[in-house]
Amino acid sequence: MGFFYDTEPVEPALTQALTQAFAANPLEPDEAGRAAAAAAGNIRASARPGRLHTTRLVVSVILFGLLLGGGVATEATGLGGSSQALFGFAGSVFGVVVGVLGSEKSAG
């Protein structure tokens, strides 16, 4: 289970396909290739895409916006050190969110 995406495991379908393959009579190489392609297609068709947790994504975008807004506000009031810290935190939050989204989507 990921933070932004939920994916369903394909292990049950894969286990079933391998069990059927090992239980079947020996096939000719051409027949085995076609059977393997058909089994892979069935597994791919049964796999569901990940479900995005929009609430978590919205909360992280709001957090980024608050940090960015705080940086702008402290810059406008002349608090240079605070604005740099808040801009740094906002950049860190943005980097973490984009990194987690990218890694979860590519893994799913």
C-alpha cells in the first residue's frame, strides 16, 4: 500500500496461472509460447489500475501552498531569514510529494 496510490496485488492471478502451467501436459515450444502469452494477457487484463487518494494529495498541496504563502508573507514584512526557511520547506514538500507520486505510479 502506498501513500498516494493503492494497488491490488497480482500474486493470486500469477500463482493460479503458474499452477495451471505446471499442471498441464508438456506442450510444444510454439504452443507453450502461445499459452504463456494468453496467460500474461489474462493477468494484465485482471490487474486493476491504482486508486489515487485525492484527500492525501490535496492535503499535501495545501501544505505546500501554506508554506509558500508564509514565505511570501514573511518576505513582504521584511523577515528575510524566515522567508528563506519557509521557501526551503515548501521546496522540500514539493520535492517529496513529486518523488513519492512518481515512484508509486511507476511501481504500480
